[in-house]
Amino acid sequence: MSLLVVGLSHRSAPVSVLERASLSVDAQLKLVQDTVAAEPAAEAAVLATCNRIELYADVDKFHAGVAELSTLLAQHSGVGLEELTPHLYVHYEDRAVHHLFSVACGLDSMVVGEGQILGQIKDSLARAQDLHTAGRLLNDLFQQALRVGKRAHHETGIDRAGQSLVTFGLEQLSAGADVQQWARGKKALVIGAGSMSSLAAATLARAGVTEIVVANRTFERAERLAQILSEGDDTDVLARAVPMDSVPGELTRADVAVSCTGATGLVLTADAVAATVEGRTGEPAAARVAEGPADEAGATGVRDVRPGAETPLPGAGTAAGGDENCPLDLSSVSSVPSGFSVMGEAAVAGLDAATLEQHGAWAAGGTAVERTREPGRPGPEADAELITALAATATRSGRIPERRRPEPVAEVPRPQPVLFLLDLAMPRDVDAAVHRLAGVRLVDIESLADASADAPMAADVDMVRRIVADEVAAFGAAQRAAHITPTVVALRSMAAEVVAGEIARLEGRLPGLDDKHRAEITQTVKRVVDKLLHAPTVRVKQLAAEPGGAGYADALRTLFDLDQETVASVSRAGNSTEKNRGPA
């Protein structure tokens, strides 16, 4: 049997794919059970976090295992296999061990060095043990991964290389300001009561917020988290629990909200957040961007970018009076699939220079008949060569090249946010359209990924990589040595049976043998057998631990004519013990 991992993460897939492929706890349990029920796999465990989904299995066939695990991931995630496959990665044997150890140390996290992944690995192992899908291999692997991760955090400064997603997210919310100064005096709403939400609540409490409201679908869990926060010795925060239907009302009181639930739909929509901000400020929450100079009344032209808001076409509202007097035949291009803009290339394709000039005058605020040609400027006849060149270019490339440098657009400064939102859920809890609302600052998994891409790596990362390499080599040696252990146990069991049989035969031939002499003879025979077997069994374990040493178990079985079923029964007994062993 061999270790195989198939998965996708923030390094291999865009957030949109990860969001759709995310698995609920129930889906994770079903995936593990179906994997073990599949033909190639004997053990299975799922590691699912906000930015990775990985399926670990002990398989007897590599190619069949990859195909089966990929298919199961697609089935349980709901993302088609053809769409999912380009984003999947596969690690096998030592590479799979190296990958999990790197994940445990925080080297593969979105924020390098974050320690929360250790708790998620521990939970993954506990679920597999509860389902009895973790045997000797996965128990050893995940237990050792936890130890390697703890060693890396203890022996190096990897903690300085990065923080938990919660801490990093709060730093992004504070826009570089000191988190404790930024959080002091604020009221917080925490939506969800799982491990990530609990960590966020504890971090906010230590940062100095005055109040934390916890909302969760299971009210008892929200009450438990609120009680833990209130009774904490290191904070004096006021914490209380509310049901989920109280979130809209609590959002109007909160300064900062953190959401991390297992919901499959949105918890906070753009409309709900916009209503909250408008109720607090008395002004629309839509982000508005300047589009042109002030009109005759002195008002600046702005565009409402809220979802569903209508965007006026360029030229509308000018002195030309909308489409009136426009020299172009708008009806002939209004059905263009890509949409129509009177300044766009769809409108000017095939027009001569004179008409283009008339249209430019109209869009600038005049009319086609009022605009006269400047003295000395060449007429349409002089532009024939240019028009011919443009037509040839359009024929070759299918579009008219842009010959005019676009004018810079003046942006209206966004107001200071009155509501800060941190969305740590996958799939997202907060509508992405909230990014466009004025008065709100939203940080989600996607924006955290963009921000962490430029985060500096600590020098300690190299030391952690060396630790991982050493631990992978040691784990491989231990697994290869363990692979021969059932054969050695079977050999010693066979030797013990031979000793017992010979002692029984001796008693038949010497019925008057007293107990003292019988015990001495029995002990002597056992010592002889043990001494004969000691050197070869120790040496064969050493040889088996080296790369390429897997064949020594077969050689031992052949030399001593060991029963294969006896060896297999020893291995099964060891696996049943490992499946019931708790996580480190």
C-alpha cells in the first residue's frame, strides 16, 4: 500500500473554484467513507480548510487511485471533473509526506507560518479515527505531521514570518494601523461559533474591543463562546449571544463584523450592508466615481455603481439633448451583442472622417450643423488615405485601433469606512459586491490572498524547510522498517511454536522430568533461538529502512517459508490498534 494525496488549494486554483468546491463537515465525512469503500483505497482522511481541500488515502494502485480520488472529489464538491482537474495536484509517497509536513509547518499557508493549520490537521485525524478510516499509515502520518509542526514553531521563528488568517485579516482591515489602537473602543459582531470564529472573537477581545456579540445558528454554541469570552482572565470585554435572525439589527450597532460560517449561501448581502450604512450615515452607500466636469448647474457628473443601478451612455445629458441631433443612426447599432456606446468602436465602424468629426462635435456639446471646420484644416478628401488604412486594419484585425489617448478620469475620494467586514468563510459569507460600497471596508479570502502574495518571507523559513526534509527522511525510514515488522513478528511466532513443540516432545520422552529441570531446558532452548534470530532480524530492519529496502520482507518470508496469511493477520492486528489511537 502507498500514500497518495489529491487536492487543490489557493496555490493551484482561483478563489472562485475553491469557493464552489468547499465541503461541509457532513460532505467531508461522506467523502472519507466513500473513499474507503472504493476499490484502490484502504485508509482515507480529508483535510479541508478555508483555502485547501485535500484527500489522503492509502492505495494499492497509483493510477487507479488518482482517478478514483479525483472523481470522488468532483462528485462530493459538486464541481465537474473536467473543470476541477486542471486545478488538482497529486503527491505520492515521500512527496505526499513532504507536502503534509510543509502544510503542518505553515509553509504552504496563505499567510506563511500561521499556526491554526495544526488544529485543523488534528481535527481531520480525529474525524478519520471516529469513522475508523485511519489505519497505521494515516495515523502515523498525521501524528508525525502534528509533531513536526510543533517542532517548527518551537525551534524556529516561523511565527514571525506570518500570523493566523484572523490576525492578518485584522491588519488588512486596519489598513496598516496598529490593530490594538484601531480596535480599541469598537463594537464587534462575530457570525459563527466554529474554530475560526472563536479565534477571531478571542483576537478581537485581546485587541481591546469593548463588546462582542456572537451569532450562530445553534444558539447554545453562541452562548458557550460568549461565556468563554466574558470569563477570560486577560480581557474585560462584554460578550453576549444572539440568534442568527438578529444579525441585521446587530450589524447596525457594530463597528466591525467577522463572519465564518458553513453556510452555502450569502449571510450578508450587498443590499443588507448598504441599508446598514445608509441607516448609520444618512447617505447612500453606493460608491460613486466622477465621469466628467461640472454641468451648467455646477453639479459634478457621477456614476452609481451599485448592482442594478443604470449607467448613462456617454453623451447623454449633454447640451445636444441625449440622442437628439446625433449624426449617427443609433438604431442600426443598438442590437450589437456587446452593447452600444456612442463613443465605442461599434458605432464608428465604416464611417468616413467627416461623419466622425460631426459626431465628435455633437458629443462634445455642440451640434453637427453648428460646428464649422477650422480654417486651413484639410477636408474629407484629404483623409481618403487615412480612411483606406483604417479599413485595411479593421479587415485584418476585426477592430479599429484606438488612436486617441483616453483622458484621465478623476475619482471622487471614498469616505472613511464606518463599517469593517472580515469574511473568512469559504464559500464566502459576504457578497463580493460590498467591495464597491462607500463607507464599508471588506476583507475576504480573495483580498487576503492578493495581500499575502507580497508578504516578505522570514529567514527562519529556510530552517523550517530543513526540518521538514529531515523529518520526511526519518518518517520514510520508519515506515520502511515498520513494513517488515509483521514479517519479523511472524518469524518469531513461528520460532516460538517450534520451541513449544520440541519441549512437548521432550516431555513425552522424559515423563519423569521435574519442573525445575523442565523450566531450565525450556529457557535454554528459547535463548538459543533468540540469539540465532537476533542479529538477522535487527539487520533486516536496518536494511529495510534504507531506500529500496522493501524487498527484504519478501526475502525473509521466502527463506523461512512463512505463511503469508500469518503475516497479514499480524499487520491487520496492528492496524486495528492504530485506528483507535487518539490524535497527538
